[in-house]
Amino acid sequence: MSSELKQTPLYQKYVDSGAKIVEFGGWAMPVQFTTIKDEHNAVRNNIGLFDVSHMGEVQIKGPEASKLVQYLLSNDTSKVAVGKAQYTALCNEKGGVIDDLITYQLDDETYVLVVNAANTDKDFDWMKSHSDDFDAEVTNVSDQYGQLAVQGPKARDLVAELVDVDVSEMQPFDFKLDVTIFDKKVILSQSGYTGEDGFEIYCDSNDTVAIWDGLLEHDVTPCGLGARDTLRLEAGLPLHGQDLSESITPYEGGIAFAAKPLIDDDFIGKSVLKDQKENGSEYRTVGLEMIDKGIPRTGYKVLDLDGNEIGEVTSGTQSPLTGKSIALAIIKRSEFELGKEILVQVRKRQVKGKIVKKNQISK
């Protein structure tokens, strides 16, 4: 493993545990500790623990922080408040998704935007380059944070035992500041990337190891990037760089709920997104479930039953939960019909599948 790769505070833990380590977005990360299937099933049935400290954090602070945040992001950020985070997109002038991210408002003048690891520097540079007209400072604070994700149907009960606040009523994207766990102060967010109930813990980077070790003293399975990918795909959640990109808009990429082009405030890409909302986009993202044997992979062509190309697979795998081959694909909007049979070009074979709802590809 190249010494040039970035390492989270838990890197030595991966090495000591014998985890399989790979390069991901410039980071040395565990793809699996045992097997992807076992880790996947631990999250679906019990509790899995992920190190996501490689994710980036960009702070926007100042009297006009709220105005800058809205100008940069596609969602209606007036809905963001202390205690309520928001999923959104950072778009370019053509409406393409530079990154998808989560926005946290820490106080009246301070926001932290949590971005994808591989995009951190690019996102920071983009935000900084558009901040000159606003009385707000943009700072890359990624090195200050560690981030852990506790995910699974029993995650809430465990977290409730370990923290000093009531988490029983927390809903998706609720968060609490100044929470204590293992004598460490953290931000506790009801969020994740698995389709399961769970929490994300934002801590001082120096506290990451202590919190990781404390959680693993309980009935918790450490999980790597492999299970994270199969879990998010079963849940129909997009991955930037595959299902989302700078040439795919929120309406095309299946995250239309994160675009609010009808609000009064201006934001980058608004005019393109307004047109797509009112008139429809040429393409849309769908879920696929294969009928014949064969695993659809990123870049495989999607065809109609007459062999005409109508789109391509953006993410695909075999579901550890059901054993079915599933995928997300971007296709011509005119070809969309739930239950419609299609073909996927899997190497030299054309494999039959059908269009399903994105959040039902694991059912």
C-alpha cells in the first residue's frame, strides 16, 4: 500500500486486524475485515461500524454564511437549522452534480458541509472561488474531524445506552451538538448510507480511536467499503462518480428531492434545473433487477428488447440479502415504465432484466 495515500486515525487498527486495505479516493481504506457478505448481513440484522473519517468537511462561517450556502447548493437551505441537517447537491452552471453532500448548521453563522472524500479538494476550491461576493469564510477543516457510522436495526438501542442524550425521537437528518460518548464530545447525527436505522458520529480526530475501540467492546461488527457499497446499492442510494457526476443533474440522477429551483433565492445551476423540473429531463435513473443470470456492472449498456440502446448501468452488484443481481441505471426518460423488461449487455451476452423502483431493488 503506497505511503502517499492519506490515512484516517484508524489506519493502524485496519493493519492490526488484518483487514484488506485498498486505495479509495486517495485514501488507504479497508474494503473488508472478514467478508463483505458477513459484514453486509451484520448491518441488516444487528449493528455494523464504519470508519468514514475519509469524508471531507468544509466550514462556511460569517455574517453571510447562510447566503453563500444557498448560492452554492441546490436544495432550499432555509430549511436547514441547528439540529436539522439536509441532503443536497453542489451543482455547476449546467446543473451537473459536482458532489452530493450533507449540510449542518452549527450556529447562526457557521455551517459544515460534509462532502465525498475523493471530491474534498475540488469541492473546497469550487466553494472558495464563488465566495468573494459574500461576507463569509470558506475553510477546509477535514483534518479536524473523525467520523464513524453505527448502522443497523439495533444501532439505536446501543447508541441510546452510550450517550448522554435521548435519541429515541431522533428522525433522519436530526442531529445534536455537544453529545458525550465515552467521555468525548461529539456531534451525533441520525443519518447513514446503508438504508438502515443508525447514526453518524462526528468527533475530534484525536478521539476517533477511543470511540472506535469503545464501540467494538459491544456486539458490533467492523465493516469496510465493500459492504458499504452493497448496502447503499440495495437501498437505491447513489454514489458520486458513478450514479452522479458533473454531467448528470439531480433530476437525471434520481435525487430530484434535493433540487428546489422554484425558490426565490438564486443558486448555481438553478435555471437549468428549473427547466428540467417544469419540462422534464431527457434521462432518469431507475432500479434494475435481473431476470436472467448475470451481474450488471458500471458502464454496461442497457437495451430495449429490440436491441436498441436506451441507457447504461451506473452501479451494479449481486445483493447479499437476496442473491439477486441488481443495478442502478440511467436511461432515456421515454423508456421508463415500472416492470418493463430490458436487456443488459453483460460482456458478449444480452441478459434480461426489468425496471423496478430504486428503493425496491433489494426486495
